[in-house]
Amino acid sequence: MIRTTLRLVLPGLAVLATATVASSQAIGLAELSDVTKECVACHKEESTSLYEQWGDSKHYRGNVGCYECHAADAEDADAIRHYDHVIATIVSPKDCARCHSREVEEFLGSHHSKGGRILGSLDNILAEVVEGGNHLVTPAFPDGVSPAAVTGCWQCHGSEVKVLPDGRLDPATWPNTGIGRINPDGSEGSCSACHARHAFSVEQARRPENCGKCHMGPDHPQLEVYEESKHGVAFHAHEDDMALGDPKWIVGEDYTAAPTCATCHMSATATQDVSHDIGLRISWNNRPAVSIRPEESDAKMGLPGASIPWQERRENMRDVCLSCHNVNWVDSFYVQYDAFIQMYNEKYGKPGEALYELAKPLMRPVAFANKLDFIWFELWHHEGRRARHAASMMGPDYAHWHGTYDLAKNFYTEYVPELEELVEDNLRSDDPERVAAAEALKAKLDEVLAMEDHKWFLGLMDPGEAERRSKAREEFQQRYEDDK
């Protein structure tokens, strides 16, 4: 460890601090500031639980208190006068960067910090228009906003926090600890999304359920997948051996029982430091309709990861895996995973997307005003994501029964019939443009169903493949008949 002396300067406060710098920067003050002592004297009685949480924190042990985090300049957008001091309700990443500059820089380069940029997305249209309506009227939203978006989307993705003329925060946008919250000071993100205030427990941040606040449910069930995986089973069986509160927490050295989400995506290994950019070990981005490489999605968002190729990220993750598994095991896993993503992309993602685009001229020109909108959205956004995420995390039930089974069932029994109906209805149209669009859609649908992956649906399975399937079925039946 390196000992270094830092000067921590806050509005109205200048103190000399001694910090211990290891994998992250920890600030320690000589004593509590006089302003913080004033805060504590009141909040100890008025906000007992918050006081006790802070009392259990490393901040407390380093004499970092209320004012060191909440101090503000009078001209700050969210500054309010609280008794004799100017403070801000929101402690933003910009504030945390006073002490944790490297962590904040990494976080701001990640997809997490951009989570609040969902306005206009299909998900947001669903919550604001399709599911809800402008029923929540506040000073910042005199025309109303959808409670479905406020209590759903915004609480994970983050909202743009609106400051009212009197300094209060608009109730449609606060409270909010969404990971990509857009703060009044212009910064993006919320450190407290993972490091819950006021204990800011590293143990809590390392637990899988901490990520499960957002990473669960029908469209991205990472928590559920983890729970069914061998990793999750091992964690719960050996939770007491995980050393979750260890300051260093290097996999293979401080714990070997199991990995958590943090282990794989963020935490230190013998050769890697902790990183708050959760994309630096991901070699496929499985969020969109067709899986892409992460540097491509980073480039679209203007993130620094655009310069980091997926091969380097994969090596970062292989390094984590090799803490517990041998090279053959890890490499074979990636062979399976890549094949799964290729299968999804080529069989469902690319053809499904192309068919949907060709169907658009034949539908109502309003998002989610058509049955086909919902079918296609759930195919890639729900079933397709479930399957791909499960394959990445070794969750077999979610990869199959909640993934590719649902994907195939709805592709063949919902998507294809709806497309066929669109074609049939519009081939008889008096509008030549609609007839032409229907013919183009029919041609593409015929092409897709004639693909090697889909031609079984037309009864055109390759004879050799059909013979192999028949033989396997006979052997299966014979095996169980012999057991009677």
C-alpha cells in the first residue's frame, strides 16, 4: 500500500487528509469537521437509522460525514439553504469524484451511467403511452407524466431530476436512485444505486441480489439465471466462506467458494484491478434484437470502450474464469456460447428483424398499435434476451424452456401466422403500393422458411437428417421399453 497526503477542499471547508491508496482511493480525515458535527447532533435524533448506517460505514471510520458529501455552492442547481449551511440533497458522481475520481471516471465510461437515456426508446413508449398515461401531475410536469414510467422504468434506468424554483426536487423525479440518473449538476449516474446510502457497504455491493434490483424479470433475468446456475447454487451453499467484507477480495486468494456478479464483471483478480465499467469483460452485447460486439454499442453511445475490441474483453473474463476453471473448460464454454449466439442471430434475430421491417408498410404506423409489434418485441426483447443471457451465465432452464422453447413456439405459432395474414389481406388490396409491399414480405417469408434452420416447418427436412432423427427416436423408445 502507498501512503499519500491529499488536500480535500469543499465549499467552506479545507482540511488536511491522510489517505491509504490501494486498488481504490480511500480518504481519511484527521477528525470530523465542525459542520458535520452540527449535522450529526441533529440527525442522530431525527434520522436515527441513517445515523446508525453511517456509523457502521468506512466513511465514519475515516471521519467523512454529512457535510463532506452534501456540501454545495450557492450557485449549484440543486443547492438549498439548510439552517446555516448550503447543501445539496443529491450526492452525484461528480460529488463522489472529489475522493473517488478513478471509480467515477470508469463508471462514467460504462453503459450503466447512460441508463437514463431511455427517452424515446420502445421500452419508454410502452410505459409512457401504451401502459399508462399522463396521470401524475407535478410542478415540473404540469401536463402530466405516466406513473408507469416513473415507478417502473425510471427507478432502474434513472430519471432526469428536476429542481423546482424553491430548491425542492420535483416528486415525479425524486426519490430516484436509478443507475443512469441525470443529476442537476449535469452528471449522469447514481453511485448509491449499488452502494446504498448511508452505509455504502462493500459487502452489499458484492452480493448478487444487489444487482437483482434491476437485472431480473422477463427481459433480462440475470438474477434468476444466476440462482439456477452452479455459480448461484455454490454461493448460497457456501455464503459464509465468501469473505464479502474483505477489503481486497481477490478471487482465488480471499475466496474460492463461488463467484458473484461483481466477481465476474467488476472485482479484482490476481492480474486485474477492480473496474467500475461493467462492460470490459463482456464479449457479446445481447441487449439488441441481434447480438453485437460491445465495442460497436460503445461507439454508438460515444463511450471510451469503442476502442477496446471484444477479444480483449474476452481475455479479461477468461482471466476471471481461470481463477477456478482450467483452460479447456473455459475455452469449451466459449465455443458453446458463441455457437448459441450465432444460432440465435442467424435463425431468429436477423430474419425476424428483416421480416418486421418489410411488414411495417402494411401495419398501422404507430408503435404497439399492432399485434405484430408485440409479438416481435417479445421475441427478441423477452424470449431472445432470456435465452442469450442464460447461455452467457450457464442457466440451462432459462436458456431452453424459458428461452429458445418460448422463442421457437412464438416464432412459428404467432409471428409466422401473423405475417401470413398480413400478406393475404394485402395481396387483395386495391392499393398497388400495399400489394407490392405484401409481395416483398411474402418473398422474404418464403426465403426465411426455406432456410436450413426453418424448412422442417414446411415438412422439408433433409432426408438424412430426418433418418437420423427417426433412428434416435426409436433408440430412445427402445431404451425405456427395455427398462419396464
